[in-house]
Amino acid sequence: MKTVSLVTADDLYQKLKAIAVDNPICTYSFERCEQITPIINEILELKAEKNALILAHTYIHPDIIYGVADNVGDSYSLAKKARDTQCNLIVFPSVRFMAETAKIMNPEKVVIDPNPNGGCSLADSISEDDVHLLRKKYPDHTFVCYINTTAAVKAASDICVTSSNVYRIIEALPSKKIYFLPDKLMGENIKYQLHLKGIDKEILTYPGRCYVHEQFDVEAIDLLRAQHEGLHVLAHPECKNEVIKNADFVGSTSEMHSYVTAHQDQENPFLLLSECGVASRLSIEAPKARLVGGCMLCKYMRSNSLNEILKALKNPIGIEIDDEILTKARTCINRMFQYAE
């Protein structure tokens, strides 16, 4: 059994009190830390006892990220952690498609999705049947799926991408005809980036959208630029194309985090056009950075909780994926690793 380092309420409070995101569920008083510390310590003990790995996406609650998670990151980095782990049990508080990805990469391990509402507006927008119909309609196209898709959709696609590697992989693919799904906004941004580089490829898109990222608009950027001199705008590739054109930096959640961390000493303030989890982490991990702007929460990611993780460890019930789907989906994801690495 692993050695367990338990936390105190004061330890937790000293870590989480720096979070300055303007939303009550993202702020932590000492009293709140006192309430959740026993749950955290019980999770830590069970995690050691069961040789479990807890992977956490940046968009979930800070008490999970800083209380019990072993690795935190975006879809791509966490997919690699899942692929490379030696642990027998993986608990993945995020959304369903991410837990499925971990299972696809570790079919022999028990992978638990502790989220009672693990949907995703993108993943839920398209089905395996939709992809098969599209393939019949566009037989000459290479089908590229965003990682925000179900295992069955990945199995029906040729190659998977994440926001950190999508431009690089689509540029590198030999095919001149691409069908990108399910994120229409990201698909428009792919077309824009290829056009800037003078690369001629036909990119067809599916009409799915992330309900969080599509809310950001140019008007809000202009308003905040007027209020904050030298504002640096960082946008996620799931935002609208006009937002991307008005951003100073475009990247995945991990890339945004790395950029602000590396530039936190500069006087310019930062506007992060992504889910509030990025700003929450940076409040702690890049304390010199000046962050401005509102807070957008993902209702699916925020359905995760310490109590649900504790339940999952007490009664581990792993997700199941049909063997044929799992095998085909793993091929799709492995192609991503081959191109990205």
C-alpha cells in the first residue's frame, strides 16, 4: 500500500484561498475547507489502498484538483497519462467521453466515471449512425473526430484530435478532403488557420458546438480591451472564428495555462476565453498574473464532486465498452498519438 499524506483544513485553505474567480462555487472559506477535508482524506486513503489513479480535467472543481487528483490537464495530456499508467484502477472525474478514452487505452483496467451527469454538448450532438451516414455521402473524405466524442463515434472515424494538436494533425494528413466533427466552430477555425498558411484542403464540418465556448463574443472582448490597457486575450479553439481573429493567443487549456504562467511577470492583464477552471488554476499556480473578465462554467464538468469520487472508490464499478468498438476506437486514438508525437 502506498504511503498516504493526509491534509489538514488549514493546508487546504492556504492552497485554495487564492482563487479569485467571481463565482461562489469557485471560492473557498476556511469553514468550507473544514467541511470537505475529512472527505478528501478518506479518498486519499482509499486511493492508496486500491492502487488507484485519479485524473482530473482543468474544468472540474478546485477541491478535487488540489485535494485528491494525481494528474490535472487537458484531454490530450490526460489521455497520455491514462495510456501510460501502471495503476490498476482509474477514476476520471471529468465527462463521460474522457473516461471512455481512458478505458479505450486501458481495456484491462477498471476505469470509473464518477460523474452523475457526464454529458457534453459536443459529444451528445453526434452519434455513430450519423457518422456512418456521412461516410456514405462523403466516401473520399478522411473523417477526423474531436476527442469530445463517444467511443462509438471514434470507432467510426479515421483519426482523433484534441485542441492542442488539431491544426498540426490536419495539416499533416495526406488527404486533401477532410470531414471534421462534431465542432463546427473549431472546424471554421481550422479552415482559417490553413488559409493563413496557404494550405489548400477541403474541410467539411458538422453542426455541433460547445455551449460554453460559443458564448464568448467580440463585443465583450472590445469592452474589456477598452477597460484594460494592454489586455492579452487568450481563446480556446472551440470559440467562434471572429473571436479567434481578435485573440492574441489561441490554444488548448494546457497551452493557455502554460502561456500565462510563462508571462505572469508582465504588467499586461489576461482575458481567458475558456471555462473558469483555467482561471482558478492560474490564481494558484501563476499568482502574479492579472486575470480579468467573467466566469463561464461547464454544467457537465461541474457535476463532479468529492462525494461521488468517494462513492466510486468504495464501490468500484467500471465502464464497459463493446470489444469491437473499443478496438476500432483505440486505432483512431493511436493514430492521433502517431501524428502528434
